[in-house]
Amino acid sequence: MTFRVRLVSFLVASLTILQILTAGLVYEVTRRQLITQGEQQLVVAARVFARQLDDVSERVAENVQVLTLDFALRKAIAESDRDTVLSALRNHGNRVGATRMLLVGLDGAIQADTSESSPPINKFPFPDLTDAALQKPSAAIVAWDGRAYWMVVVPVSAPALIALIAAAIPVDDMFLAHLQEQSILPSTIELVTQTGDGHWQVIARGSDQIQLATHLMPTGDLPGAPTVAAINGREYVALATHLRSSQSSAPIVAMLGYSLDDALRPYRSVGLAWGILLALGLAFGVVAALVIARGVSRPVELLAASARRIAAGDYSQTPQIVQHDEVGELGAALAKFVFNQAMMRRPVCRIGWPPRARYNKT
Amino acid sequence: MKCCRYCVIVAFFALTRSLGAAELTVHITDARGAAVADAVVTIVPRDSTAATTRKASAETKVVDQKAETFNPYVEIFRPGDSVVFHNSDQTRHHVYSFAPTRRFEFVLTSGQSSAPLQLDQVGVVAVGCNIHDRMITYLYVADAPWIARSAINGQAIIDALPAGDFDVRVWHPQLRPGRPDSAQPLHIAESGDAKQLAVSLSLLPDPRAVADRERTSY
């Protein structure tokens, strides 16, 4: 491998490595910045999500409370007119989007249940909600029959407290997607609950269909602080936040995910343009390296050729290097050497003039 | 005959008078130590065979409706007593009760009074107004020998208690439903000294309070 090739290779390799390191550094800095941004967004989003749910809870509870002020309903309850109560509960349940309405006695016994498909229950399964409802309407997200519900419990007064009405409003995929459209919630959001064997089970999810919790932590504690995780070849920053639930319900956790790939997508066009610029720079660098290498290696090559001629006994040509550096000095010295050798070895004049001794003195 | 069940046993009352009767003051407070008004204190002798006192004739008491409020909040009745509702407001009131012991429902125009409603059965009759959710009153019908309602200072005073052992029960509309009334034993000695009794109640919020002042400006 010639000196020029090695020099060009060194320059090109140096340039390429430098470009790759720069690109890697910029990518990593951007990625870290996005992770930090994602962590901050998730913390805020978790707070906003919990607040949104609380606000909606309050509104739903107020709506259900207004329904319980219906005089005919209260009269039917007070007079134990079960058919009328069931009919009125179905009617009011439709108004607030409840899929199941229950009339609960002050002792917690179920007095009426609008559900015909679910197995009948004797006692209301979330007694802490009925207890709290004695003071004011209570609401919480609960896991019930493998689904997430908003369980709203309101007192029925006629005018003294005579019973409680519980409205089970489903918190489903559609609801979460609706919340995502209305706010800054991340694309990945899901509600999970813990099954009896400790596994996390997704009971509602937003627009993104990835099962974040089950991939991240099949059992045990979900990350309470933002955590970076790779799922199905994609990177996410994930955060779990426990929602206010009933003490009698399995825990309900909102799992929020921030997709780093999605976050990096806007940077891809910038990255492409930047890559093209890098390639152009690299091509220019190669040309420049070739020119520089040629400038550096050319005098050395001339000297090498001159040295080869001298070795072959050819003193007819002197190296022509015009440079004011060490290579130039070497060339000049070699040229002088060749000239002297040429002078010494030329044929002696027939008249013997000038005499060799004299010539040597000069 | 019905009234006879609640007639006065004068002899026993006179006897206790002659022996010297005691006065009982019950101090009723809530969980924060504030005086509780409108609590009903009933005193029942432990010996169920003991004779009891009873006023001679039935009374008719008026519950007024003024400024969209029933007044009083709690009224004590004896079986056989009657209640009359009077509307002192400029608006109508739709008075109703779904109590098992006494059910009624009628509308009173401004200045109108209802016909007397007799309260024959022992129990609590919660009365409301269908137009105004926060209007509520309780008619406490009891045949206990001694009964009193606590005043604004939280004190209920019962005098002329004879010597003996009693149960003192305290009821309030804002007690948690489904739980027995607060009950304490009481012993009155022959000397007839005045007795003091302190009762603390854990109460639910007052249903007459306006629910949300933040959203309403009226």
C-alpha cells in the first residue's frame, strides 16, 4: 500500500469516524432530551388525567344526585314499589350513561338491580362508597366483573335518608380515547387492574393498542416514576399512577406511555437533511484528502524515484523539488549530491584539464 | 281506650313528688365539642313494670314554614297529638312525608294552614317539601315517660325524676342511620340530687345547609 493510499485512507477514515461520532452524539443528546421531556410530560399528564377523572366524577355524581331528587322515584322507593323503582332506575341510568343501576338499602343490601345479565348480588360490593355517600355523593373507579366502572353512589332522601342509589358507568376504550382527544394525554394510556393471581390485566385502553403494563411488569409493582422500556422494538417512557378507587376494589392503575419513536419522528426529516449534508461533506473531505495527500506524497515520490535512479547509477537527472521545508532541503541536498556525482563521473578531458586535484578543491 | 294506654298514673307521680324528685341536665355535644340543639332525650325506667307519667290531653302543635325553613327542626309529640303546618312564606310548599307511621302529601299556599294531622303511632316522621330540597322537619312521636329536646346551648333538662334506674337515650336527626340511639344508664338516688350527664354524638352534615355556595349566588 503506497504512502499516498495510506494517507488518503487515514484522512478519510478520520473524517468518517468524526462524522459518525458527531452524528451519534447528536442522536444521543436528542434522545436524552426527549426522554427528559417525556418524563416531564408523563408526570404532568398523570396529574391531569387524575384531575380529569375527579372532575368528571363530580359532574357524574351531581347528575345522578339530581336524578334522585325526582319525587316520583323517591315516593316509589319509600313505598317499596319495586317495579316502578326499577323502571325509573333504568330511565335515569340511560340519562347518565350507566349500564347498571342499583338501589341499596342503608344496611348495604341490594333492593333493586337493573342488570338482567349479571349474576344477582345481595350486598353492595363497595361498602366504603355507601358509607361515604351518607355525607355526600361518592364516586370512584372500580374494577367489577373484569371491567372498569365509575361507581357513583348518592343518597336518596325523602326527606330523611331512606336508601342509596349506585350508578355503574363504564370507563371503556371509547371514553379514554375521548379524553385523549380533549387533552394533552399521551397516545398510550390504559387502565389496568390486578387479578387474583397478581397479574396485571388491561381493562380499558386509549387509542394505542399496545399492552404497556403487561409487557413492562407482568406482576408486582408498576413503575411509580418514569421508566424507559423497550416493547416490541419500540422505546417508551412509562409511568403508572394509582387512581382513587374503592377499598373493596382491586387496585386500578392508569398506565401512561410516551413513545420515543413517535417523539423522534419530527426529527427524522431534519436527520435526513443532516445526513445528506454529512455525505456531501464526506465526499468533499475525500477530494480534499486526495489533494492534500497528493501534495504531501508527490515530493516524496520524486525523491524515491531519484533515489532509485542513483541506485541504478543514473546521475543524469536531479530531483526538482521547490519547497521551503524539510522535504525541499532533502531534495536540494539530493540534487547537489547527484550533480557532484555526475561531475565526478563525467569523462576526463583529453588535455587533462582541469586537473582532478584542482577540480576536487572546488 | 286508645288514649287510656297513655293516661296519667297520678299516684306514682304524686308519690315521687313527695319523696323529692331529681333534675337531670343532659349536655349534648358533637364530635368537635360544639353544643348540639334539637336532640331528643328520652328516659325510660329499667323496670318496665314501673308506672309512668303522661299528660292528660292531646295537644296540637304548629310547625311553621318561613323563609323556606320548617320551624322547629324537631318537635316532640305524644301519641294522639296533632300537628298543623302553616305556610308563612310567599311561595307554595308541597309538604310530604313517606314515614311508615304517618304518610301525607299536600300543597299549602301562602298563609294557608293544613288541617290537623293526628300522630297516633310512635316513631319519627320526617317531613319535607318537594319544591325546596333543603326544607326538612322531624316529628318525634314517643310515649317515653320523660322526654325533652336540647336547646341551642345543647342542654336538655328533665325534672321530676323519681329515684330508680333508667336508660337515657339520645336521638338526633343527623345520627348515622341504621345505628341504635345513644343510650346510657342513669341512677337516681332517694336523695333526689340534681344530675348532670354528658353525651357526645357523631353527626352527619346538616341536610338543611346549602350544598354548594361556590356555584350559587342566591
